Amino acid sequence: MATQTEIKYALKRPAVYPGYISLVWAWVNAGVGYGAYMYSWGAFTAQLMRLKLVTPAEIGVTTALGRFEGGIEAAPAGYLIDRWGPRNMIVLGFFLAAMGYFLLSLWLIPSALWVYITYVGLVQLSMNWGLYNSTNKIIQWYFIRTRGRWLALQTTGAALGGTIMSPLIASVIERANWQVAAQVTAAALLVCAVVSWFTMKNKSPQAYGLLPDNEKLPHERTKEELEAAKARGATRVMTADDFLPDMGIRDAFKTRAFWGLLFGSAVGGWFAFAVPAFAFLHIGKLGFTPTEAGAIAGLFLPFSVLGRLTVAAVADRTNPLMLYGLSYVGSALGLAILANAAWNPGVMIWAYAPIYGIPFGALPAVYGHAYAACFGRKWFATIQGVINGIVTPVTGFSALIMGIIIEVSGSTQAGLNFTAVNILVGSLGFLVIATIPKPMKEARRKAIEQGIRMAG
């Protein structure tokens, strides 16, 4: 029996489709969350290393530990997102991350141990589930035909947030100190937690009497639309939601897509946490001040917006797995340029920014779309969590090994080149292995027969 809320929505469509409201705040969350989680974190690590509070190897251990605990919690967190609801996980994630940064600023234990406890144990742990995995679930509930477009546009928030937060946090550190910068970051994360509770949805649109993609409800359709549907052989007015299969984890294990995503993410994804931890240090060694290094380290982010917008324009008409693999290839090339910038820093850095930034932006823009195109929506976060549970301990080694390489050789160039090679190997392996599963291809064929366009 329908609830009063469901009846209200069914009889009177809300002024603004709830999916659009969730999209807007997911965009804001991505900016603040990824700014705190990845991009501006490099400003903190650079300052901690300059003050000799931690060593490069200890920063490598920090990132490695974060990935290891991310691997342990990935599958349970994915299951909780599917069962408990993405909004609840987002709110909890941002609250814990805010607590992590606030406690970090107190520096109660003057050693790397305090970084491990606060940043690894709270910030990385909670942001692993509070960002894209949860927001992607909401977007995939509310959009099917235009899923790729909205997933890609939502990720531009991370790029713009990083563009703003990296130099902002670096500037606060330079003008005040790193503890104040950590408290500013904590306040921004706490605001996101509170607003997310009131703006984001924890159920699919059908729970409110609505349909994905803001489709017309049956009573809103014209006589001509109903007759056209019957002429195509449909017993009722159908939408993309009627054709999209929901594959479980056992079904996913049997597909090449699962193993391709696993290999590509494990080997190619080494850049995600290793590069931000050491990019500031590398650029600083080229002769730039901390503020300049912060601005330059974030220089690729405006170009990453172009990559995300490119994906938004083509994702719903292109194989997302192909876009995903090619983006890794471009990221490897751009990172190699940054690594070898010593001979002419100005020229090479300006070359690195677009060549690394555009494919770097395309990767997260197509990431969730690739999973949904392969496995459907119901158990999306669980399947993604299982893959992340295997991948994250492996990617954790990247920062650990990179930190050791830098400390032993005294060269950030060697560490960055090592990571660029891994990205390239992962991308080529992914392109060879991964294909769209047969059930998803068959669903697309049936939907097209009914005149319904499917994303991907």
C-alpha cells in the first residue's frame, strides 16, 4: 500500500525533481571532500616535511595505511550504502572527516603516529565511502538515460574544489600555520555533513512516486504517447528502468568487466594517492615557493574540468570502458612530463597541466558510469566495494614505495616516473581485458526495440 508521501508525490509532482537537488549538493560535496581528502592534503604534507615533523617515508606510510584500511572497509561500506542508504553514509563520512582534521590540528602526539590516527583513521576512512561511492548511488537511482552526463558533471565539483582549496590551504599555512588550515578544513567538512542531511535523498525516486530521469508518470502521459507505446508491443508505458538488469556480486565475478576493472584500478590507480602526497615537494625542488608550489600543483585541475565536460558530452553515446582505459593512458603521459620537468620547469609544467589534467578529469567522470553500465544499480556499491577492497591495499604500496624511492635516491623524479609506468601498464591491461557483460548488452538491445535510449 502506498504511503501518504508516495501518494502526494504521485498526484502532485514536486516543483524541483529531487535528483537535481541531490546533484547540486553532490557537486559541492565533491569540491570540499576531495579538496580535503586529496588535493590540499599535499599542502599539509609538504609543510609537515619542511618542519621535519615527518619524513617522506612516513608520509608514504600514511597514504599506504589509508589505502590498507580502505581495502578492509570497502566491501562492508559498499554493502551499507546499498542497504542503509547513501545519504546516511555521506553525513557520517563528512562528520568523521571533520573530526579527523580538527584532532590533527591539536597535534596531541608530536610524531607521525598522530597523522596515522587522525588522517588515516578518520579522514581517509570516512571519505572512502562518503564521496563518490555514495553520491554515485543517488545519481544512478535518479538517472538512467542521462546517467553518464550527470555523473561526469557532478565530478567537476572535485576539480573546481581542488583548484580553490589547494592554493587556499597553502596560503593559510603560509600566513598563519598548518593547524589553523586544518581547522578551516574541518569547518568546511562539518557544514557539508549538516547540509547533506537536509538536501540529499536516501531512497530511489519510486519510493516517492516518481520515475528515473524525471520521466512522466502514467497519469501525466497523453493519449498519443500511450497509443504509441502499445504500437511498439508494450503492455504499458515503459521506461529505461524496466530493462536495466541488476547483477549481484556472483554474477559480476563471471564477467570480464569485473576482472578488467580490478586489474586496471589496482595497477593504473597508483597515481591517485601517491602523486598528491609528493607533487608539492617535487615542484618545490624546482625552485618555487610554497604558495607557488600550491598553485602549480593545482594547475592541472582547471584542465581536468575540460576532461570531465568532454565525458559529459559523449558518455551516454560511447562505451564507458573505452573512455576509462584511454584516460589512464593520457594520465601516464602527463605524469611523465611533470616528473622530468627539471630541465625547463616553466615549459614542462605548462605542458603537464593539460596533458595530465584532461585525462585525469575524465577518469572519475567515467568511473561510476563504467560500473553502472556493467552491473546495474541495485548492488552497484557492493560490487564496487569488493573491487576497492582488493585494489586499495595494492594502491597503498604506491605511496609507500614512492616515499622510499624518494628518500633513498633523493629524487622525486624517480618516484614520479615509477608511478607513470604503473599507470600505463594498468591502462593497457584494462583495455585488453574489460568488455560490457552480455546481460547489459541484451538489455540495451531490448530497450532500443521499444524506442528507449540507454546510457553507455
